[in-house]
Amino acid sequence: MAPDDFIRTTERRHVDGVQALWRRLRDRDQIYLGHYEGWYAVRDEDFYSADDVRLLPDGSRVAPTGAPVEWCGSRIFYFGYRSGRMRCWRITRQILILSGLRPSAMKCSASFGAA
């Protein structure tokens, strides 16, 4: 695949590639289904740590972006790498989204080792 190649997620080659990757991770025990609970901002489509959430005078809570948050849980997949580092991924509307290096992802990573 060239860097200028455009591929739609509905294309057969994309579907086949994702399924092959998923099987490889599963067969090598590098994917784990788990559960995560925390402060979630629907607008941001992201979890935030308790340290990142601000309590407002009216009793509501908001993310650093100003988006309202609510306490909720979600099924997530933990991916293991040979280096021992873990990253937290979640499924949102059937799209796999890397949480990135936000504190919520690092907290997810740390909690996996304790489980």
C-alpha cells in the first residue's frame, strides 16, 4: 500500500486485512476483552480520569474540554505487546479507536496489570 492509497473501510481488502490482524492477535493471546468504568464525555467520545474532571458549583462534572461527563462503563479490548506495554482501545460505533496517551488510557493500561 502506498502512502497515497485511499481505502474505504467497506472495501473487501480492508475487511480482510482487519479480520486477519484480529485473528493473529487472538491466536497469539495478545487481545483481551475487559471492562472499564470512568467519567465519559459523550461529546468527546472519551473517558477521563477523576483528576481530569472538574466539579461545578451546581454539582455537575465536566471534562477539560468543557463537555459534560457521566459515570459509565464500557467493554474494551486490551492489546498486549511483546515489550510488555499495554494500550487501551475501545469499540465505538464499530470503529476501533486508539485512546492515545491521555491519562484515561494510561490509567486503563495500568489497571490491566493489576487485574
